[in-house]
Amino acid sequence: MTQTTFTPRVFSGIKPSGGLTLGNYLGAIKRFVGMQGQMETIYCVVDMHAITVWQDPKELANMTREVAAGYLAAGLDPAQSILFNQSQVPAHAELAWIFNCVARVGWMNRMTQFKDKAGSNAEKVSLGLYAYPALMAADILLYHATHVPVGEDQKQHVELTRDIAAKFNHDFAADFFPLTTPVIEGPAMRIMNLRDGTKKMSKSGVSDMERINMTDDATTIAKKFKKAKTDPEPMPETIDGLATRPEARNLVEIYAALNDMTAEAVIAEYAGAGWGRFKPALADLAVEKLSPISLEMARLMDDPAEIDRILGQGAQKARGIAEPILRQTYDIVGLLRS
Ligand code: AQP
């Protein structure tokens, strides 16, 4: 079946499961800002995803505001992008149920993020954590989004979203949902943990030294980079020299992403340099780029009512797009509406 041409539209989100990290900024928010103005953009704080693991209710509301403050401080403009939190648009949960009935258990069993998060405790984790990718598919397809900027860790979930859309379209003989493209590009596809270059930098990692938080001050950022794990070798002469050095590669990629340059260009500038030279330069760059954002986040967080107002207004706009698509989905499936 040839696909209908859908109007280009971006959807993406971040879950408020902790404070924002440099991984969230470089892998997601910075790129969200880059896509603003190029096509219609919808950015969500996905609070219903956050509760797939335990969240303190008071903290959750606060973290939801903090992610929204991060969006705004980094340059997302509510006049240009729709900004809202997921739970204010119940159609996400409603479409997710339909997708729970489209997706196959075998597909879910292949999701590596579930395996990583559940680990050996798979019997004890919530059913929501297992079904998370169906809710993510609903988030995206509820807006007929054609493009989803994500870090590499989310690629498999966007592929599952395409599988769900294709199966729905096939089962109901309706060319209704787009096959969404994951947008994964640039040097910051996967920012790694500062203490172990084989693990992703995460909000919920055990030690604070593993990650740079968007709210860290200059001294903390410098300390974390200084203590970041590296190896005794100096910076190689070519990029190939980083292939077996995950921690070194990570620091080079962070520098490249922060400074909008390629990893090759960083190597060209620092070939032969020791960590004593590179790490302070990296810390200075990170402070230069992050401190205006963290200052603005703190200012915004002083006025939570204003953040709530922006999210409420965004939710109203989001419902305006989502509800007709949900109604059409119900009609296609044959769910009676009186
Ligand atoms: N380390 C990372 N490198 C590049 N991109 C990243 N993203 C997250 N970590 C990195 C991208 O940020 C977006 C939002 O992610 P999320 O918060 O919704 O989910 P996550 O990937 O599970 O994030 P965390 O920080 O690892 O959260 P916890 O610890 O709570 O599970 C996505 O586009 C993601 O790719």
C-alpha cells in the first residue's frame, strides 16, 4: 500500500523521572530547539511514562515543572511549539490501550530497554514498564507525527511505533497512521556515564558523579569532568584511535556536541593533548553553554504558576489535534460513539 503524504510534524518528549542530564540536553532538548520553526513541533513532558517506576507524588509534579523549565530555558517557545505534560491529554492513554491490542507480546519481549531496566527483577516490575513502548507509540501517532528526534537509546521504540502503525493500517485496511521517522543524528546520539563509558548517562543512575545535571553549578561541573574516568593515553591523532576507548570517545563527543563541531574536528584541535589540558577545556565549554540555561531554569522555577499556565495552554492546543485523531481511530476500530 502506498502511504498518504502526511504534513510534516515533530513530536518528542522527556520523562520527569529525575533532574535533566547533559544526555537529555544534547540527545534531545538541543535538537528539539533546532527543529523549532522548521515544521510544526510538539514537545511533551511524559509524566505517565515516569510513573512506570515509583515516583514520589510531590517530587513528580516538581520534576514535571523542571523538565518544562529546561525546555523553555533552552529556547523552546510556547508561541512556536506546543509544550504540555502528557497526563493533561487523556487521549494518550486511550490510544495506548488500542495499541496494547495491536502490538504483539513477542515484539515487546524484544525491547532491550525493558530488559536493561527490569534486569533480573522482571517479575516484580510494573506492567506499565513492559507496556511503555505502546504508550510511546500512542504519544507519537496521536498527532500523526512524521519525525521524532530521539537519542539512540530510543531507536528501537520508534521502530516499534512504525510496526504498530503498519499493523494497524493493515489490520483495519486504513491508511491512517504515518510510518514515523526517528531523527537520530549528530555527535550526541548516546552520551555515556562519566564513570563507565559502556553505560548510558541516565537521570536515575546511582551516583551523581556519573552524570552532569542541567542544574549543576560551575564548580560541580569542573569536579565531575576532572574525576571522569579516562585512560592513561593522550588524545589520539585520528578519530579511529578512539574506537576502543569508550570513556575518551565520550568526552570528545560531548565536547563536539556542545560546540557544534564534529568529533574529527575536536581530535584535529587536541591531537596529542593530555587529559590535564582537555578536561578543563571541556569543563569551561560545558559551563559556558549550560550556565545561561541553568540560571534561566532557576528563574522560571521561582514562578511555578507560570509554568503550569504554559503547560495548561499547550495541553489545550494538543487536545485540539489529538481528539479528532482519537475519534477517527475509534470509528476505524468500530468502538461505538453515541
Ligand atoms: N545519555 C543520553 N544520550 C543521548 N540521549 C539521551 N536521552 C536520554 N539519555 C540520553 C534522550 O533524552 C530523551 C528523553 O529521555 P527520557 O528521559 O524520556 O528517557 P530515558 O532515555 O530513559 O532517560 P534517562 O535519563 O535514562 O531516564 P531514566 O534514568 O529515568 O530512565 C530521549 O530522546 C532519549 O533518547
